[in-house]
Amino acid sequence: MSVHNEVKRVTTESFRKMKAEQEKISILTAYDFTIAKIIESGGVDAVLIGDSAANVMAGHETTLPMTLDQMIYHAQCVVRGVSKALVIADLPFGTYQSNPKKALNSAVRMMKESGVHAVKLEGGAEIADSVKLILDAGIPVMGHLGLTPQSIYQFGTYKVRAKEDFEAQKLISDAQLLEELGCFSVVLEKIPADLAKRVTESVSIPTIGIGAGPDCDGQVLVFQDMIGMNKGFSPKFLRRYMDLFDQMSEAVGNYVKDVKSGDFPNQKESY
């Protein structure tokens, strides 16, 4: 009888436990197999297949053009590279708003066709029926409040959200509603740090911050931003851990030079 060394996978239950034990949760985005393997090897708790793939991978100005089929493809690639982290995928714009049955079908397709462990939806009370139906089907849901990029044309700006009192109150009640419905965590994007702290203390599910200060239960960043592959995107909340754009550009330049000069390939690199 063979004994397998089982890798203990991070689950939605792990998230709750980490909040209870005050262990911070680390999340990064991935959109392909290679990056997913790198992120996994660094010991991240969860991997998010964000609809930010629209910007990072496809060069779109907003996240709106992403289709469900494209998100499923990216999610399939990531799932193959991850054995321990929890894998969460965004449902893209137009696949769940205002039509709960469509929302359920989108979530079911994502789970069945990609193998992710949970889906993420943007919004609060206005998408409650969709969230409830997906949760009733046994699919874990992560919420997303604050700056919700899929509503960018409604907001008209990527500035910090919920500075006004009425919007802050709605955000708190939306977070509590998402918890009541059964979401296992909620992303808080680009909101004042003191509000994020209030939200974090008012719910028992983990809050995951991006530009929401240090008091959230965890943090998420876009991997390509975090390692400095993107030059043009420098929000206040982004900490760059590398400057890969310049290093990679230099490597490409060296390769071009070696090909042009006839130095590559040399004898050792030939059969």
C-alpha cells in the first residue's frame, strides 16, 4: 500500500480560521500556468484569476471586455499550476448582474470547466439575489466592495471610494449583508484605511485589501504590478518587489545583439 504525502490545501475554511487566529492572508493574481507555478512556489495562500486579465494580458483599458469563455480559459491554465493555494476566479462583467439565473449558470460553468474553488463577484445589495442563488448551489463566493472596476463608467473615475459618509455606511451594510448571505470573504478595494478597519471589525469573514490600508485580514496585488513588469501603473498602494520590466528589456536587448553578431548560438549551443 503506497502512502502519499498529501499537500494540505488552503480552503475557504482556512480563510475563516486565519482571521480567527489573526494570521494575515496573502493573495496574488495569476492568469497562466507558468506564473501560477511561480506564485505557488512562493507560498501564497490564494491565487485570484482576476478579470484584470483584460488589462494585463489583453491590453484593454477597462475590465469590461472580458468574456466568460476567456476567464474560464485563464482559470484552466492557472488551476493546472496550483496544488496548495485556494484558487478563486472573477465572474466577468455582464455574467451575473441583474439576472440571478444567468449568474448561477456562469458560476456553474466556471466551476465545472476550470476547476477553481470559488468565484468572486463585485457589488453588495444590488447583486444579493445572484450571490444567494450561487451560494445555494454550493459554490463558495468572495465579495468585492469599494472601487468595483466593472462599474467604472458608473463611477467615472478610479479614485478612492466611500469617502462620503453615506457611501461608507452602505459599504459597511453591504459587507454585513454579504456575510449574512454566506460569502467566505470580501475584497475591499481603494477605500480609506479607517473605513476598512471598521468593516474588518464588523464582520467575522476575512477582508482582503487592495489599497485599503493595513488593518484588513489579508492583501491582494496584481502579480505583474508587484514584480514591476508594468511601467505605467503606479498607484499609491502598490509596492514593487522587483523591477522586471527593465531587467527583461535588457535581456531581450542582449539576445538581439547576440543573434545579430552571430554570437548566439555558439558551438556549445549547437547539435
